[in-house]
Amino acid sequence: MNVNRTYDEAAAWLVRQEDDAMDWGGFTAWLEADPGHRAAYDELALIDQQIGTHAGQLSRMAAPSSLPANDPAPVKWPRWAGFGGGALAAGLALTLMLQPWSHSVQVQQYRSLPGQTIEVALRDGAHVVLAPASRLAVQGEQIQLNGTGYFDVPHHPGRTLIIAAGEFRVTDIGTRFSVENESTGVNVEVGEGAVSVSSEKLAEPISLSAGQGIRAVRSSGSVRVVKVDPKDVASWRDGRLQFDQTPLVLVASEISRYSGKRISVDPVIAKQPFSGVIAINHGEEPARTLAQILSLDVKTVDGTTRLEPRHR
């Protein structure tokens, strides 16, 4: 695998997602072609989020010579394309991840593979269940999450845990909650206790208690508070994936991620929305369950399960 080429392709897919003509079927096929593709894409998506958050600081540090000095537009990926591919991406990711933190405490990195969840023990009895294909960087009470995690944090006076999820910060003093930092947006759900969610995008921090959550959608920039059932928080731990009007191509990608089984979708039905619950790791075939619900055909090609419109 050519690492620089992989990062260049990941950057191209990241940019295309802002286009209404985005080829979701092609994107899914690219993700599934190599495990390194999703890892590279997730890494660059995290960098893109951080660039947006620190655009002012970065513009003072350096600016491409082809841009006007008074250009007020935020830094986006097209401005960085071609500046060294994977080498720059990896170095920039490390800089953006570690620079805000003190270097007196060692950073510990954790990563889960598709189809695999791992448990991470934190200090003072706290722990995290990391969802498949997710990454966690821990330095003292500062945590960086890319992907999805469920946090169980006992209360200790004077301790405040801070989770950085893209452009959002989740502050906790003792509770159970889940955080999703995915390419589509950030979701926070509280099962017990309370957390505070802050961001430069918010006029003021949002306080969430048990049974509440937020949905932050990156494509629209919207942030809303929602009601959640505490017992359904991080239901993926029990092998249940919940979807609400989610494009089928993203549903297939999530099922692939959590089950570890490759699923693709015919581009004709890629944007078809799906709402419901799909069980994984329960002795059922999640792709066939989804096909049955939506009246789709299922084909197996080179080890990949493909969902297609039903031919009558």
C-alpha cells in the first residue's frame, strides 16, 4: 500500500463530501477496499475538524503564498492539498493533537479494529468502552476521541475529565455517557449524571442530564438538544445499532464497522433513508435483516455482501 497515495485519496473523498454530487457508492467501495483507507480517512477528517477549530492560529503561523494576505475564509482541505501528502498529514495530526496539552504527562494511544470493541482503564476507576474502528488519546484528564466511546466515570471531588470530540468539548465530573465523533457530526448522550458540552460554535455551554443528548451535524452546522432513553445509550455495546433517517450507504458502512463483515450498497439506493434497529453479533446476518426490512436483494461478491434494488 502506497501511504502517500492513500492519504491523497482520503483527502479527495473528504473534499467531495461538500458536493451535492458526492459519489457515496464509490466512497463506500473505497473504504471497504482496504482497512487502511478508513483509518486514513478518519485521521484526515479529524485534522480537518481541528484546522477549522484552530484556523485563526494556523493562519498566523503560515499561509500559502498563492492566497491573498487578507483572505478571511477559514482554512479547508483544498488549501492543504499537495503539501506533502501523508507525511504532512501525519505530522500535522500529531501537532494538532498534542499541542494544546502539557507534555509533562505521557500520552497513551488506544485503537480498536473493525468488529472489535476494547475497554480502556483510566485513572481513579474510570473506564471507556471504545467502539469498533475508533481511536483514543489519553493524557491525564485530557482525552481526544475520534470515533465512538462509552464513558463510565465515578465521581471524585476536584477531578474534571475533558473529552475533545472534534470542535466540541465534553466536561464530566462523574457519570455515564456516550460520545460519537464521526465524519458526519458529534453526538453526546447521557445515561446517568450530567455533563457540559462546549464549543466555539455555541453561544454558551450546554448542560445535559440523564435522558438528554445533543446532535451536532457538520454538513448543516446545526446543534440541537434531544431526549434519549437512558437504557439505550451506547446500545452498540449490546449489539444493537440504531438509525434515524440515515442514508443507506452510511447504514451499510456502520454495520460493516461494528460487525466486521463487509457490506456494500448499489449506488441507485445509496441515499435511501433508513430508520430502525439492526442487531449484530446475535447470530443473525445484519445485511439480510436490513434487506428484508427494505425489500432489497442480497448478493455475495468476493466476500462482500451487496445490497441491491429488488428485481421483479
